[in-house]
Amino acid sequence: MDLVLAVLWMLATLLDVFDCHGVYAPPTVRIVHSGQACNIEEERFTERVYTIREGEILELTCLVTGHPRPQIRWTKTAGSASDRFQDSSVFNETLRITKIQRHQGGRYYCKAENGLGSPAIKSIRVDVYYLDDPIVTVHQSIGEAKEQFYYERTVFLRCVANSNPPVRYSWRRGREILSQGSDKGVEIYEPFFTQGETKILKLKNLRPQDYANYSCIASVRNVCGIPDKMVLFRLTNKTASPLIKLLVEDPIVVNPGETVTLVCITSGGEPPPTLTWVRSTDVLPDKSVLHEGTLTLPAVTSEDAGVYSCVANNNVGNPAKKSTTVIVRALKKGRFWITPDPYHNDDNIQIGREVKISCQVEATPPEELAFSWLKNGRPLRSSERMVITQTDPDVSPGTTNLDIIDLKFTDFGTYTCMASLKGGGIPDISIDVNISSTTVPPNLTIPRGKSPLVTREGDTVELQCLVSGKPKPIILWSRADKEVPMPDGSMQMESYDGILRIVNVSREMTGSYRCQTSQYNGFNVKPREAIVELIVQYPPTVEPVFTEIRQGLGRNIVMNCKVLRAYPSRVLTYEWRLGNKLLDYGQINSQLYTKHVINNLTREGYGVYNCSIMNEAGIGRCSFLVSGKAYAPEFYYDTYNPLWLDRPRYYVYNLQWTQMNPSAVDQIVAYRLGFKQISHQRWWEQEIPVNHVIQKEELLQYNLSELIRPETYEVRLTPITRLGEGDSTIRIIKYSGVRRLPAPINPHLREFICSFEEAPICSFSQDKTDNFDWLKQSAATRDTKYTPNTGPNADRTGSRDGFFMYIEASRPRKPGEKARLVSPIFNVAPKNPYGTSSSTYCFSFYYHMYGKHIGALNVYLKLKGQTTSGNPVWSIRGNQGQHWRQASMNIQPSTSFQVIFEGVRGEGIEGDIAIDDVSIVEGECMKDNPPPKTISFCVHQHTPLIPLPPLHVSLPTSPCFFVCAT
């Protein structure tokens, strides 16, 4: 029997398996902060406000529970329109913004979802505090009092500073603090329309003593440590608003490539004004050079033209502004058109009738545009039969017309329209127009075989219109069947040879295209047009493109490949292949899908199945990867306090997981566990056997021991079936003794276990209204020199290095004094959407009460909203012997609650009381009440459990913990 126990003990240290179900749970979420916040406030409906100073570090962490591990996403709303945080959401637990700016304030949302129930969402409003330097502006009013012969001169000093929270202002004259009513000549007020955003100091009927130094102090009352800011303004009898002069002409007309220098000087103003240059429509050109009041524009182009303004400001009165216009000479877009006799309904030029030639050019400035005409290279002047006219010079674009009255044979020839600028420096534009017996209006035709035009997706295609006539006009291409842009994004495309070339044609470009004559560079007659039909063929689009199917041996599989769209779709054929082996082929049915069935899957049936569906344009392919690989394990992250100390230099980590879709493939026979220190390259591996059929939602666990404090480890877990290894899962485990964030409290209590091994003592806290505190101690460090006959000599597991909580009864403690230890707040678990959830919990702990002066140990249950603890739910008094005892009870809290341990000092110094291993687990306590750290074993999966005596070892706790060994 001893040998059997020894073997079972060895197996227990290798593999620990929870036979618990229902660990799959929808997500819950909680937001904690670890940045440089200066205040955290609770709003209504548990909304939180995070206040931070501009330029500091914002760090928010989203703590989640739920299994499988929820995916986390941070988003933001209620920010400025320019903030693009929403477009680049953060997909990890911690949101960190260094040097936060004011526009980054707003409401931040943490969303967690794992496919179970509804996503969990929590938000926190970030309020960014700042204070800009204040600015003082001065305004003056002079009004004549009725029926009196004097003038009242009033000066207003206005102070403005951008801030959050709202700023408070104060005024000083020299060292004198000014307040409302302190001086009859001074009035301080806030204009109604500014809503407190400014403070105005009004100096009524200006007096000699009012000429002084005035200070405006802006303050946000030192919130977030933001200091006050001050601005000084000196008011004298010379204080005046700015005056400026422009030492340039208006407008300034220059040729491209020249340098423009704009000079602005101040002619008045006290204090001396500052000068800046601005451009009316845009920012200043990048190449511009600004020196004091002089703006230089080197090598100007047409893009540099515009209105430039010089602005002078000294915060007295209104800023002074003067402007000038820079005009850059240019000639562009020369065009012509021929108009036959407008008095006859004829599109042709005929002898004896009128014909008009029009020439159009865009000119800058338009008033400098000048036209001249040549015939066969010789100057042509206006006459009775050759009438030359021009539009208003101020109208752009400028147009000139040559009317030929009573056309004769001698009028045939080449007419040239010459456009120039009077100032010179710009090349002239010349346009030649030939008038002859061959000058005929245009005609459009589509070449034979060019419509409909059939092409394949991705090819380059040319749509063609043949243009006849002389002169040949510009051809305009557009879509004829719908109002959509052309391939280049415009609604019309120009062509000089009648060809529209489309590169990388797509299926969306199928349709009708219109080619049409333009009135420019041709006849001003009714446009000619023609239609070209374009048909784009494309290979079948199918679904699914790729699917992975995992199945165990001997099972059946059905694979479907469906056609979504194809052109042409009349004749579609298919082929099913496994690798290069042809399995099936044929023609697609009218329902546009094909299927392949595998009966009794064998090892040879694993592989990649390809279904190819074909038409004239190409192939669409569905791929199915059929394998027997096991799915990846899903690590369980909600184990409360999974870490405990083994020896002073080592710690043990309770690793828990569930198996994704365990019944989809063959039985998992083992797991390969690999782990390494995060800073090392070498992996340590071992195999964990599994001797039973893993069920869905079954929680498995393994104790990783001999981990060096305080190292962080990377853990890899891989399931193994008889077909080989499955998918691996990796996670990081950290020694929590150096945890940066506070230990998370389960938002909805499922399991709470505390052995007081960690520094934060599981978020327990000392009651501030009691007489003295509970102490964290171990037997190895506890001093028993003066009180050897009281208190424990080991923790509950029997380890002298293990920690527990106790009250010290030595002096200066007095009889009846109390110490209270308060648990964190636990939220009652919500009803599970996939089953029922009881509101009953098993509350258990160990206590040690040894000594002749032992007082009492009371336990209270405090519900949310209660101001007092009420009566104890458990109590015991007096000496209980030199050993640990367990207490357990069912509790049924109706709302959030806390547990309070109260130790009462007895009549003397030999009255130390200790507690250890506190647990609160959802569900009722077991009837036989086995200790949480007692191990039971089973010989076979279907064999009843064999109870064994309690073994006091450092193993993880659970009310449903056992190990199976064959």
C-alpha cells in the first residue's frame, strides 16, 4: 500500500487535472490607471474621470476576465474633429500616450469580446488640464457727453487665457491688487457673452495715476500642479494702436521667374507692433523668405499669385492690415472653332456664304491680352468682308472672331490667330486654321469588329473611334450607361487620335462608352457621337477560398465549392483533386456549386483538396485543408493567485487551460510543455500524459515548479494525438511579487483563494477604525523569545517559510482591543447565459488559536450599502490547541460584499490568533468538507475515487481537484 501511495504521489506532482466544467464565460472588463494622473473621480453610473496634465503620460490598462481569453480593443470618441484615434485603434491591454495633448482628451472605451454573450465595454473620460500664457489686449473709447463740454476717455484692458479647467483672473496695478470697488475709477467685470472666459479691467475717464504697469494673473488654482501665469502691460499716454505702410505698388504684375519683394513698415503704435505676412487663399509659399516686415518671393510661378497682406499687432485696438495683389503673367489653353453660316441650317462651308473663325486664349492679366490675325503669314486687318472683333478685355478667357463675309475662292488659305501680352516677356501663342474646299465637318464611326469589344480582366484594351473631316476635333470619352467616373477618375477623358486606352481593365468597367466630338479645334456644330460596348470577361469567383477541416479517422466529410459570379457563366466545368490526384470532374449544375464527400476518413485522406472551377477567362479555386491536428489549447487567465512560493529563491505557477474542440479530432494522449526564461534562447521541454478523454470546457492544470524569482517565463503548450502534434499556444507568466499594477479583483466572483504569500496580501486592507492591525508573518521570521507558548510554528501547509496573518497579543495591547482585516469588494456572479448560476458560495479558511490567554475570532459579512458589520456569521473563543483548524460555511450574499476578520485580544500576552488559506468559491461546500489542499486519486477514468489521508503540500487549491493515474 505504501508503494501505491508513493507512485500516486509522484503522478500527482506531474499532472493535476480539474474535472470542472463551465469555465467558459463571457468577458468582463475593468479599467485601471498607472500613468501620471493628478485626480480620479467617480461619476454617476460608475463612469470615471481621469484628470491629467498636458504633456504627461497617459496609461490605461484594461483588466479582463472570461474564457476563452477575450480580445481587447481601445477606441475613443468625443475628441476633436482632427483626432484620428478611432482610425487606429489599439488592440492590446494597455493604452499609453506619451506627452498627451489637449485634443486627445475625451472618452476612451475598452471593449472585450470572446464570442460568448455580449461584448463587455467600459469607458473612462480623460480630462486634459492646461493653462496657456494670458494675453492682454487694450481698447479705447472716446465719447462726447451730452449738454457738457468735455470728453470722457475710457480704456478697456481685456485678459484672455486658454485653459482647462476654467481660469480665474486677477489684476494688479504696480503692486496694488485691484478688485471691484477698491477704486472708483476702476471697474472689473466679465462680459456675458464670453461666459467667464475673459476678464476686463475698465479704466473710466482716464486719470494720470492710471498710467502704470498692469499685471493680469491667470490661475487654475494649482490643479494638477499647474502654476499661475502672468502677463505685464505698460499703459502710458503714448499707448496707441498700430499703423503701417506698404512700400509696394498694388497690384504687382511680374513675369514668371522674377523675384518679388514686398516691404511693410510701421508708422505708429505703442508698444511697437509685430509684423507678419499672410496669404488670402493659402499659406505662404515654402520658398518665401520673411525678415521682419519684408517678404521675398524668389522665382515666382503662376501658383504664387494671390493677395498678400501685412498685419501689424501690438494688442492695442484692432490689428492694422494692408494688402497687395501679386499677378504673374501667363498665356495658356489656346483653342479655336469654325462656325458655318449661322443664317443657314448647314454644317458645311460654302462659297458665297458667311464663315466665322473663333480663337480663345486664357490670359493673366486679361486686360493685357492682344490678338492679331495673319493670312498665309501676312498681317490681316479688319475690312468690310474680313471683320475682326474681340470680347471685352476684362472678360476671361479672351476671345477674338474673324468673320469672312461672302466666302470666295480667293479666301481659301491658312489663317493664324496670334495672342500676346502687351507687357511682353511671355511667349506668344499662335493657332493655325486652314479654310479650303477640303474643310468639312467631322464624322465619327466605329471600326468593324471593335464593338462589342471582348477582353479579359487585367488586360490592356483600346477603344477606338475613327474621326473623319478637316480639321479633326478633340474627342471626348465618357460612360454612356451610367454616371460613373472614367478609369482616370474624371467624368470625361480627352483624346486627340480617337483612341481610349485602358490599362489593367476590371470587371466594373464593363458597359457602354460614348465618344463625342468637341467644339474646340473643329467645327462649332452639333456634336457627333458613337457608342462602343466593352465586355470584360473574368474567371469564376468562388467560396470558400480556403477552409481548414479537422477530423479524426473514420469520420465523414462533405466539402462544398460555390460559384458567386463569373463571366461567361454559361459553361463552367470543375475538377476535384487531392494533391495531383484527380478525384472527380464534370460540369457545374444550375445551382452553381459542386461538392465532394469523404466517407470513413483514412490517413491517406489527409491533405489539401482543390476544387477548380473554370470558364474561358480563367480558374477559380476552393481549397480545403483536411487534417487530424488537434486545435490549440486555450490558457485560462482567471485563476486567482496562481503563484505561490516554493522555497525562498523559487516559486511555483499553477498553469491552467482548456482544450479547444477536443472532440473534433482523435483523442489527445499528451501535451508537450516547453518553457524558457524570457531573456534566454534555450527551451526546456517535457511531456505531460493524459489518460482520459478530455471534455469540452474541462479545466486542466499543471504546476510549473522550480521557477526562479523574479524571472519571467514564456510557456508553450502543444497537444499530441496518435497522428502527431497539434497547434501550440504561448503565454507569458510573471512573478507577481513585482507586479506593477494592483492585483485584479474578479469583477464577478467565481473563485477567490488567498494564502497571503504575495506582498499585496490579496488586496486585503486594515480597518482604520480598529485598535491595532493584523500582521503578515512566517514561523521562520517570527520572534517567540518572550511568548513561546502561543501562535503557530508553521503555516497551514506545515512550511516554516510560508506566510499567514496573525494578531500579536504582546504589550502595549490591552484586553478587549480589536484588529480587523477587511477583504476586497466581491461582486456577485451574474447569471450565466449558457446555464444557471447559484448565488451560494463556499467560504472557507484556516485558523490557529493556541495559548492560555486566547480571546476571540469573529467573522463578519458586510453587504453593499450597509454602514455596520452587524452580527458575526462565525465566531469562536478560547484556546483551540497547537494545530490549524478549518472553518467552512455556505454564504448567500444578495449583492456585492466584503468579509471582515476580527481578532479580539484576550486577558494576557499568550493570546496570538492566526488565519491562513482563505477561499471563496462559487457553489455549496462539500458535505464531507475535505480540505481544499487535500488530494484524491483515481485508478482509472471510470473507477470511483480512492480517498486518501490529507497530504500537506504546496499544491493549487480547488474544491474539485483530483489526479487520475492508471
